[in-house]
Amino acid sequence: MRNLIKQSLRRTAWIARITFLEAIRQRFFAFLILLSAALVVSSVSFRFLDFGHGELKFVADFGFGGVFFFGSILTLVMTAQLFFAEIENRTALTLLAKPVSRWEFLAGKFTGVWAVLGIFIFTLTFILGLVMWGRHQELVALAEAAGRVPPDLSISGVAAYALLQWLRLGVIAAMVLAISSVARSFLFAIVVGAMAVLAGQLQWIAQETLLKDKDLGVVYQSFLWLITRVIPNLQQFNIGDALALDVSSVTNGAVWAASLSGCIYIIVLLVLAGLGFRRREI
Amino acid sequence: MVRWLTVLLVASAIFVAGCFAENSWRLVRTSIPEMGRKQIEPTLGQGVLLGILGGLRTVIADGTWLRSYVAWEKRDRAACEGLMRTACALDPRARYFWENTGYVMGYDMAHWEIRRRGGYAKVSQEIQDGLFKSYARKGLEIFEDGAKHTGGNPGILISAGQMAEIKLKDNLLAASYYKRATESANAPWFSYFLCARSLWEGGQKKESYAWYRKQWLEKLKGVGDSSPDDLEHLRYMEAELSLPVLQRIPRQTWEK
């Protein structure tokens, strides 16, 4: 039994490695990581556009926003593209003809994509952390000279943000894989995936506005309640500025709870993808 | 049968994941600025979806604020109000947006309205006063919202007090805002005097003195140079109220 698991893991790791190498060589990945890095580095230069916030908050928001936006696009496109490339090039047929199960194929695909997304997130967050730390040092010196209270910056908070974003992208990748496993075309997977991400990001607004509205009927509210439990809440991973600049506002255990929730979503969505892919004709 | 069981199992798994997410969301929620229906509705159609989605909220709030200045220059009341409220909704913890939106609503918009109706010579004084008051009330609503979202920022409360004083000519309402400002942790030193002066000018002279005296003895006396300006104001009040010497604040050793 142990041997079987070991072999299965080996096959999954092999597919993940191939997927990783394929993804990291993509021009699209290189283009997006360069664009995002440029955005993160230039955030300090745009601070003159800021009104009434702490300067670091503006820089953080600019950088986190770039990571969030380009990360989401990269995940959507790359996951669907790598999955459909295997099917359209018929390499999936060859792979699955060998003793590789469909579950291993999907798990390998996901792991490879997630590893590339990890490189994307951690590289950008490292650059952002450096930019923020550099500016923080200057602001501390200026504040000390003027006798003002220096701004706070938590580097561990930036690292926690990177972890949460990596999990968020993992949830999106698993979501796109679940859609791709039943979708017939790349375009369909991208469009539905983008809509799912949009719904996931906005479902908290539905919770805030509609679920608290007492004028709505019980049936409608129950339906909304159910929907908010079915669509993954992706907003729970977006607490970067609070983690980096105002740690006291983050409730104890919030990062762990969000991480656990992200892991559960990834597992459930991968199971869903596996079930969809099991009966698919290739 | 097996197929249905699988569907049921997957649905249950998704539901369980949703319940875990709900639990995590409750913990995370406190770190994300509040955004209810009241804040979202005026922002619709302003292209702020990306800001609501996550990330870039501050940046989009700044961009929206810049756009609102274009509307302000054109004296376009509806666009200006919409964009300024959008900036406030996107970044509700920034004092700057609330304070300036309140100022524009309370001080500028009534003038735009009078000009739109033909100018100061054509609009009767009574209608002008009515417009100034109605826009000042709208400005105060903005300040109230701002105070709520910024945890009672004293700057916003003092601005509200000034508006109540200047535009509504309501000294007691102004005093209530100044008093709230004095209750915040980082209340500026002059907020105590502003509150006492508003109460005094609102006709509550004895209450004003009693409150100011209490504040000076309990808070201001122990701060820095013992707040001599405030004591000077208190001495003026004691003289105006013709208080007997024994009821006055005992003479301080450093007092001139």
C-alpha cells in the first residue's frame, strides 16, 4: 500500500515538474511578472498622487493591488491554458494511457501551476517588502527629526500577506481546473473562471448589503445565504494593508483561519475537478 | 445511486468549506473597511468595481478624488457629490476624504445652487438662507458618517462644529460636536475652548463655565504648561458671571 502511494506521489510530482517547467518558460508569465514588478517598484514614485493616507499605506495598496490583479489574470489564463494544451496537443491521451490516473494528472497539473504562482507571489512580495522597508526607514528618520510618531511596518505581516495571496491564487487555480475539467473550450473555461473569481471577490458585498436587508423575503434571504456558502469568499485573503501596517486591527487567529479555509477550498475544488474529469472523453 | 451519492457528498463538502470560510470571514472582517448598501449605491457607475474587488482601493479612491475636482471646477453638483462619496466609500478610514466632502457639501454647493438659480441678486435672502442651511445639514451628515468610520476623529468633529456654528448658527449643536471632539484620545487643546465658547454664546453661560472648569481642573491643568490660556478664559467667565471669590478657581502660583 505504502509502495503504491509512493509511486502515485512520484507520478504526480513528475507531472507537476513538467507543468512547472512548461509554465515558467511561458512568455506570458515573464511578461506579467515583469509588469507587476515594475508596478511594485514604481509605487513609491506615484505617492504624490496620494491624499490623506499614510504614505506607506499608499505604497502598500499600490503593490498589493498589482499583485492581486496580475496574479488573478495569470492564474486564470495559465491554469486553463496548460490544461487545454495537454488535451488539444493529445499529450493527455499519451499520458493517461500509461499507468497515470486522472486524479494524479489533475493533482500534478495543480501542483505545477501552484508552484509557479508561488514564485510569482513570493518574488513580487519580496520586492514590495524591500521597497516598503526602504521607504519606512526614510520615514522613520524624517519622523524622528520632526518629533512625530513614526509609521508602523510589519515585515512578518507582508510575509503573511504573501502566504494568503498564494492560497487565494491556489483556490482560483483549483476553481479553474474544476471548470476546465468539464468545459469543452479554453475560452469558455476562461470566461466562466473569470466570472467565478468576480463572484468570489464580490460575495462579501452581497453579505453586507443584501443579507442584512430586512425587507427581503425569507426565501430570497435563504437562497442568498446558501449562495454565500457555495461561492468561495475570496475577499478573506485581502487583508494585506492591515497585516503590514496595522497589525493590531487583525483579530487573533484570522490568518490561520483564512489559511485553513483556503486549504479546504483547494481540496474540495480539486475533488470536484477530479469527479468532473473522471468521465470526460479526451 | 452511487452517482447521486457522489453529488451529495461533493455538495456537502462545498457547503462545509463555505461554513469554514464564513467562520474565517468573521475573524477577517474587522480588518476590512465597512461597506454597506448606503455607501455602495452612490458609487454605482463610477467605475470603482476594481476597488471593491480587493487591492488598489486607496489608489482608486485617490483617482476618484482627482476626478471629483474636475466636477468641482465645473460646479457639477451631482457628479462632484457622487465622486466624493465614492472616494469616501472606497477608503472610509481616511479623514481627508470625509472632511473635504463635508466642506464642499456644506460650504460650496449652496453657492453653486444660488448661482444656478440666477445669482445672489435674484434669489431672495430667505431662500438663500434656506439653501445654506439645507446644504449645511447635508455636510453635517457627511461629517457624522466620517466620524463613525474614523472612530470619532476629532478633526472631523471640530469641522462639524464649525459648520453648525457658521452655517446653521446653532451654537448648542456646535458645542455638542466640540464636546465629542474633547472626548477623543487625541483631542486638540483648543477644542475645550471651542466647546465652552459655543455653550457660552448659546446662552448656557453657567453650564459652560462649570464644564470648562471641570475640564481644566481634571485634564488641562496637568498638561504641559497647565494651559494658561484656558485659565485666562475661565477668569473672564468668572468675572462675567460675577462669581464670589470662594467659588472661583483658586489663584495659581504661576498666574499673572
